Amino acid sequence: MIIRAQIIWLVLKLFSRLPLPIAHGIGVILGNIANLFSNRLRRVVEINLRCCFPELSPIVRSKLVRSTLIEIGKTVTEMGALWLWQPRDLLKLVKKTTGEEEFRMAIKQHHGVIAAGPHLGAWEMAGLYLSMNYPLTTLYRPPRLTELSENIRFARSRSGANLVATNTSGIKSLYQTLARGEVVAILPDHNPGRGAGIFAPFFGIATNTMVLLSRLAAKNHSPVYFVYAERLPHGVGFHLHFIPGDLQISNSDIAVSCAYLNAGIENCIRRHPHQYQWGYKRFKIRPEGEPDFYH
């Protein structure tokens, strides 16, 4: 496992030496290769897209599968830059922001702000941008390959983010951050595990949904903004989007809150469906009695 971690980190270092257009170009090649042959990743993408976009024709959906795999390829090849470049160089890649002024105004209300960053576009870039510009606290879950944990922790915290553990102490830190009027960043489409979330609609599908974000929003009436970094064509950089979430996400009724949370995520995805991480088994946990989506 140590050797595997060393190889991965070496590859990331090699990618970090490339300009972003070239790194993304290699990602395009990897995505096209993944689309040519039957494999587990392509199968998961196909299942997710078939369930979430049943209205699309097979031809249109096939094109969306290919473009999704290309974006997943870019996710891999851009990681070297996002984790290893200097923050000042990363900021140069942000070519445009939309909605950020309203986000700043929300912070000034001193109720804290929750930045919900779905797995859309370059979500690592979104987190880094927030940490470079705002007092930010976010949960950190060590990767399965634990030998990479310290490298990843350094990469994500080097621009100022306060990373806290996914335990009682870490969650307490999130509440304290919002009470101070600062920013908490959360991946809202992370599968919380059976029994740790509730089922709420997402693309019309009952989906196991985290309750932590809803509880944080309700506690301090903290506004929620969906924040994501859209990849621009030809590797020229990123467009940061700040989209205000519905006030109902702060509803004390968790079921209502989670439904509006998922609706907000879905709204972001429909703007750039090919840039969502459809390779993730988002529907793996099913309500009692329902069959496995990915069998």
C-alpha cells in the first residue's frame, strides 16, 4: 500500500509540472479510453444517467456518458495542479465568479454561511478558492489509502482552511465556526451511510441524504450557498458559481430541509450535467425492500 501511495503521489507531481491545458488534454484522452471499453466506471455512469435522465434518447445519453468520462479524466489530471501549485498561481486560474458579492454580503450578517460544494466541476478548486478568501472550516475524512492522508491534508489546508475530523469534536467545531459568523464548507451529496441520513428525493429518486448540513443551517439560521467551480473549455481555468440555496434548507423539519437541499444540488447539476461526478454510487443505499441499483 505504501508503494501504491508513493506511485500515486509521484504521478500527481508529474501532472503538477504541466500547464493546465495540457493536463486537461491528457484527461480528455483518458476519458475517451474509458468510454471505448466496458469497465466498472462507465457502467456506474451509465446507470446513474439512465436513472436521472430517463427523458434523454439513447444517442443523447451515450454522448453524455462520453463527456462525463472526459470530465472525470480531467478531475484526475488536474489534481496535481490543485494540490501542489502555489495558492497565488491557483487564483490566476479563476477567470470569473458569479454571485460572490451576495455571498460576501451574507457573511456580513454574522449568522455564518454554509458553502455546500457538490461533486460538480473542480470541487477541490472550489474549496481552495474559499479557503484563500474567507475564514473556512471543513470536515476532513482520511482517504481509504491512509498513506496519502497527510499529503492530502496538507494540500487542502495550505491555503488557510481549518480541517476538522468527522467526529463529535469536529462537528462541534462546525457549530462554533457558524456562531463566529464564519464559513463552513460541506460536500452535501456525500453518502452518509445507512442509518446516518434520511431518504429524500434527488432527480425523483429516494436518495440517502446527509442531515448534518440541515441541522447546522437550522441551529443558527445560517444561509446556504451552493458553490462550485465550472471547468472552462481548453483548460483556460475555472468559473466559480455562488448560488443561494432556498431558505427552506434551514427548516427545522429535516425531511423538508433535505428535500430542498437535494433540489438545490440538482439545480446546479442540470446547468452542467457532464461535469457532475456520475461515477459515484450515489444511490447505493436503498430504502428497505428496494433492489440494488448497481448489482
